[in-house]
Amino acid sequence: MQSQEELVCTACRFQLPETGQHRGEALVSGQAKFAGKIPVEFVYAYLYFTKKGKTQKLIHALKYRDCKEVGSLLGRWYGFQLKNDIRLHEQIDLIVGVPLHSAKLRQRGYNQSDWFAQGLSESLEIPWSDQALVRNQYTISQTGKDRIGRWQNVSHVFSVKNPDLVANKRILLVDDVLTTGATLEACTAALLAANSRSVGIITVAATR
């Protein structure tokens, strides 16, 4: 396994474009994307995503270059902030990553969201599971779609695999990048329909 310095050098770490959303520092709350659509407790992203920026390079390494440890590392860093700044570990019972379809999982070899979830779990000392949600359909890429197109692409795709695992639990749902929020909205709807007590959302990154 690569060291932290090999994955993200110290100088680069301090240049990462953190959103500060969990501290109320962002100009626009991530929760605004879900207002009037579905109830979520909070929506935080660790980093801002811009084309050709540092965050995009990290996301591409995580998703397409087999650098899954990047997800775990970013999860540990952000989890440390969330624990110390807002004591998030007292507000969550279970961490759940947005699932990949089994065919995509075989192709990639791992789920990048689960690696981010593992890092958060380690710092927050909250259990995570990849057995809660399942993606029932293989959907085409969301890239380039508008919000309506993204929602139509995923609205009936997710279901809860193990209802007993999420029932009456405060769920932290995690993904790599928040754009329109359609995928996270669909996952949240499935979790709430399975009697989860609440759902909060955290992503590695979000577009401005």
C-alpha cells in the first residue's frame, strides 16, 4: 500500500480546495440541491470539483486508475474534521456507499464510494456496510445529462438489500461527486422507504 505522501504530497494536501460546508463556511449549502425534493439531515462535500483541478485528478485516480487508497485517505482526513469540528460520530449509526451495478463492479474491481466510506468509518469510528443498498439496473453514464435526465436514469434503479440493517438507523450516505444530486436522491428515497430514521449525505467532492 502506498504511503499518504506518495498518494497526496503534504504541499498538495494543504492546497486542496476544501468547501468548509460542515462548518458553514460555504456560500451555498449542499442541502439546497435537495430542498423540496426529499428530506436529508445534511449535505457536505469535502472538496470543490473543477475541471482540470486537483480534485478532478484525485477523483480520476480513484475511479479510473485503480488508486482506491485515495478514497480511504480522503475519507480519513475528512472524517477527522467531521469528528472534531461537529462531532458527527454522535449523529450517525451506519455509513453506506452508493453501490455500483454488479457488472460495473466486476469491470472496475472495486467501488470507489466504499473506499471513501471505509476511510470515514475509520476516523469517525462508525460501522460501514456494502450490504445495505443494491443497484438493480446498469445505467448509462450520468456525464453530460441535465438534472431531469439524471433522475430519469436512476429513479428506479436502487433498492434496499437488507432492510433490517438500515431500519431505525441514522444513515450516512456517501458518494464520490455531487452534481445534480439525482443518484443520491434516489438512494435516499430507497433508504427512507425502508424505514431508516434519517439520511445525511457526504461526498468527496461537489461542483460549485
